[in-house]
Amino acid sequence: MSSAAYMSGIEEQLLRDGYALVPDVLTDEGCAALLAALVQEQRQGEAGSEMKRRDAVYALRNLLDSAAVRELAQSAAIRALVEPILGPGCFAVRGILFDKTPDANWKVIWHQDLSIAVTEKREHPGFGPWSEKAGVVHVQPPVAVLERMLTVRLHLDACGANNGPLRVLAGSHVAGRFDATQIQQRRVEGTEVACLSPRGGALLMRPLILHASSQATEPAHRRVIHLEWAVEELPTGLQWQNRVGVE
Ligand SMILES: O=C(O)CCC(=O)C(=O)O
């Protein structure tokens, strides 16, 4: 199958289900090299902000501070996933590394990704509430902004059913923002899918899809580079915190 035909299948699935799995985005060597670069940058304090539980790092926020991750976001392999969906002008706007380990074996309840990272707080109709995460201003934009975004979650470790995979409710991305009651209702009615991935595979998802993850039953590293993408500027006065596109 040509890569255009393959990507049109992915696009169709994203439209219908709000997510799609792509098994072979990076090679084993590519994952190992990226991890080595991240470890090195982390030692030098250049891989974003460490989030810890007790002493265990479970996430790196502000991951686009990492030169290795910016290079990844500009690579042909990643842009080949995002460009057909968002268009050639797309850019990465936020990065987070999520990990689960025996010492930091966490879970998250069903939710949608509603916040974006911006350079500074500037009131604008439809934008709010505001918050701060790891020193960066975040805001909930109107649903229309989130509907035009895409998240790529690149798996640096294989993620099986016992490794606390992300679970999604297929098709839940098309009805805007849900309150807690609507989330419960969706869970009763919806189809839950565990997003398993080989090392080097990626999950593409719309930020508005309902998702959750459980603690790993066999905890081992589950490192995922989570990159959010947009293609449009924010309204006057507001700016994306990051804007990693092609130069
Ligand atoms: O990686 C996970 O299991 C959950 C991540 C998450 O909560 C999110 O992407 O909003």
C-alpha cells in the first residue's frame, strides 16, 4: 500500500474513532538513541521539568525544551503522521514525557485534554479557566481550537495490557466538552479500547477523546513522548508556548 493510501486509512479512523495506532514509526535503534539523548539532557537540566512522586520521576513537562525532542518533532517520520491530518503548516505546541515505573505507578481517571500552553495570560472571550503547570501558563480554549489539534504519543517502550496502557472511548471526540455526568454516561454507552503499542509505535488521537489509564499490573518503564500539534495561530494577543515547525 502506498504511504498516501495508508495515511488516508489513518485519517478515516481518526475522523470516525478519534484515535489511530501506527505500529512502526521509529526503529528500536531510533528509540534507544532518543532515550540516551533524553537521559543526557535530563542530567544537564535541559529536558524539561521533572515531575516526581516521592523520588521517582513520572513525567517531564515542557518537553519541547529538549533539543532531541524538537528534532524528533521536525523529523520526516513524525511530520509524515501529522501533515496529512493538519496540513503542511502544522507545528508542535506542547510536549510531555509520561512514564510508569514500579516506584511511580499512577493512574488517571477519564478525561479530555482541554488545556493548551501559552506564553502569557491575556484575557480573551471564550478562553478560560487559566492555570499554571510546571511554571507555564495554561488555558482552556474554545472547543473549536481543540477540534483542530492532534496529539501524537510515541512509545519508547512496548506497552502491553499489563503496562497501564492508555484507554480511549472510541468516537467520544465529536461532541465537545463533557461534564462529569456526561463522562459517566459515555462510559456506560461507549466502546473502551486499550491502546497497546510496540516500541517505536505511535498513538494518534484528538485531544477531545475521552481517555484514562490504570496502574500497571506488571510495572516496568512505559515511556511515551506526548506531542500536541496545531496548525492555526491563536487570536490576537495569545501565543502558543511552543511553535516547533519546519524551518
Ligand atoms: O499516559 C497516560 O497514561 C495518561 C496521559 C494523560 O493523562 C493525558 O494524556 O492526558
